[in-house]
Amino acid sequence: MIELATPFAPPRDTPSTADAMIVFENVEKWYGSFQVLKNINLTVAKGEKIVVCGPSGSGKSTLIRCINRLEEYRSGRILVDGIDLGASAKNVEAVRAEVGMVFQQFNLFPHLTVMQNCMLAPMRVRGIGTSEAEAIAMKYLKRVRIPEQAGKYPAQLSGGQQQRVAIARALCMTPKIMLFDEPTSALDPEMVKEVLDTMISLAEEGMTMLCVTHEMGFARSVADRVIFMDRGEIVEMDRPDRFFANPRNERTRSFLGQILNH
Amino acid sequence: MIRLFGSNEVLFILAGIQWTLLLSLIAFTGGGVFGLIIALSRTSTRASLRSIAAGYIDFFQGTPLLMQLFLVFYGMPVFGVKVSPWTAVTIGLTLHASAFLGEIWRGGIQAVPRGQTEAARALGLRYASRMRDIVLPQALRLSVAPTVGFLVQLIKGTSLASIVGFVELSRSAQIVASTTYKPLLAYGLAALLYFVICFPLSRFSLRLEQRFAAKT
């Protein structure tokens, strides 16, 4: 199939660098002799919502984990809100303070209450006092609709509630970017919706978001662009309507065929 | 002259307990402080720190406590530092305890799931906060039972201090045994006293172990 430029095509990889929140330039990463990221080039605009999908081991989690340097990369450059991640440890800390992340396994701190989970980073990283941190925590716990669980420990909550706390915990740092690494994959089916709803409302408020997920309904309704990764490369990247209706690459078609027909 | 095994002798042995307990307390506290440094070095991202800590642990785990005490007692004067038996055993036991506690806590630190550190990093927390607020509270909780278990070993280990001439529980029993010619009685009493201190601690350690096992 030939790639046609339509008048409505959004700039696929070229939001102007002025409003770029995240820029990947020729990023490569290896685990030993195995290449997990191959020549990644990607620019994410402020307020853009991007869904990354692909088979397991395709490098999609690694890609978003590079943005807050949970993964190192061998070559290339990543800029987050204009800050060069590779330049210094100080830069890494600056970026982490502005980038929130939600994990598949929630990773709440089990020895701290829900409230304390939310208060810790604002107090330690931003130097905010206890009462103000409490107010911030409460604000975002209300935001994810579980203020009544503030005094409980994570183990006392359901998976869906825990994941919403994890979202609130990240939001307490008032991040400019939110990264979601398969946020609903570890949840029981009946809890997926409450987490997706929280993510949708966040998207509606204009948060810049990168989500690794297999929730294709979410991708269709929320994403500005959908990225398909396979074997460490970005195989396809397009608006969701065209991505799902007209995938250009054979690998994308076969992947979509597998996950949409079950 | 043979003395009778009277109340004076019993009191003399009992008085030895305080030195045993004090020695244990100091070695455990000092060993705790240095042990934490050893554990953090052992889990550091810097390879040089890791191997220094590993070497330290290997040395103390690979040699008998008695040799360690001798090395301090006879070794320090070689470097021009003359030490009393009290100082020597305190230093020796502290070093010994720090290696063992360091190794126990290293295990605890590494048993904390990776995701905890990752979440802390992602929130922007720095190393000191990640350790103090997230990793160590969980690691120490996992290590409470083996830590108390080691404390029991340490209390019993203080009996070796008697060999370099420090008068604690074992040494007082030895003195009473040689003056009264009633070694079985003297050592039996000392053993009973060790047991009275150590047995509740062992039980406590076992209970903690069961409690944490039930939790996970």
C-alpha cells in the first residue's frame, strides 16, 4: 500500500520543537548483543496523548522508561521539556521531578499509608511542609475518587484502587508528563474501567501522556497518535482512526489481527 | 587455699553478667552502625565499594571470632596502639558484628522488590531518601528475625573475651571454678545464666519470623 499524504494528515513526527515536550533523537539501546531500541526518533508535543503498543519484548516499556532514565541508552539523545537527559545526573533528577510514572504492578510503598505514599515526594523532592503536602495529597486522592482510603495501607485496597492511588501519588508532584507502563495489565477485568476513566479525565485536562497499553478502545478514543513497536523499532505511527482502519505495515496488521479478534 | 562455693561466689558470677550484657550491647550498637555502612556499600552501584565490603564480610565470616579478637589484641600494639583487654574485645566484637549484620541487611535490602526503588526513582527521590524512606524500612523489617538471631550468637560470642583476660560471665565462672574446685557448679551456673538471657531472645526471633512469614 502506498503512503498518501492527505490534507488532514497531522504532522506525523514533526511537532515544532518549540512546543515539544519529549524528543528522541536516534536513540539506541542494547542488552549485551541484543538490540532493544533501534534508531528511535520521536517528538511528542505538549498535551499530546500517545499510545504505544506492540508484542511483548518489542521495546515499548523500555522506550517510555528511557524518558525518566529508569533505563539507560547507549547512543542518541533524549530531551525532556528541553532538558538533555544524558548531560548530567542533575538533569536526570530535574526530569524525574517533572515526569510522573504509573507501573503495571502499582509499586506503592507497602509500609506507608495511602496518604504517606502521596506526601513523600512533594516533601522530600520539593521541600514542602507536612500540612501543605497533606492538602496536596488529599486534593489528588479526591481527584482519583478515593479520599476515604487515605489512612489505609496499600494492601488493604483492591488492585484498581491501588492503581488509582499510584496515579494520585504521581500527580502530587504536578508533573508535566505522565508515563503509563501497562497500567491495567495486572488488574482484574472489572477494575480496568475505573483506572481507564481516571486516565481519560487526565487526558481531557491536557496532560502530556505516553501509555503503553493493549487497551485499544482507550487508544481509539484518547490517543492523538498510536505507535506500533516490534523488535525494538517504531514500525508504524499514525492517528488512531487511520492506524486501526488502515495499518500500512504487515507486522502491524498481524498484531492488530491478534489482539482485536479475541 | 580452697574456697567454699558460697553466696559470695554466686554473686561474683552474677556480677559477670553485667559485663557480658554491656559488651553485647556495645558490640551490637557499634556493629549496627558499621553494619549499615557495610550493607549500603555491598549494595552500592559502585563496584569498588561493593568489593571492599565483600572482602570485609568474607574475612570475618571466614575466620573464627577468637582469631579476630587475638588479631585486635595483639595486632594493635604492633601499630603502636596499646589496648586494654576491654578495648580490644569491644573493637573486635564490633568489627565482627558489623560484618555479620552487614551481610544480613544486604540480604534484606536485596529482597525489597525492584519496583520499590524504581517507583522512588521515578518520583525524583534521591539516594538518601530512597534508602531511608523506602528501602531500609522494608529491608529491616525483613531482617528482624535473623538480626535477633545474630544477637544471640553475639551474646554467646562474648564468652571468648575471657581468653584475652576480660572478666565477664565466663571468666568469672572460670575464676570461681579454679578457686573452689567446683567447675561443674560454676560453669553450670554460668551456662544457666547465658540460657536465661538467650532463650527468650531465640523465642522472640522465632515468633517474629513466623509473624513476617504469615504476612507475606
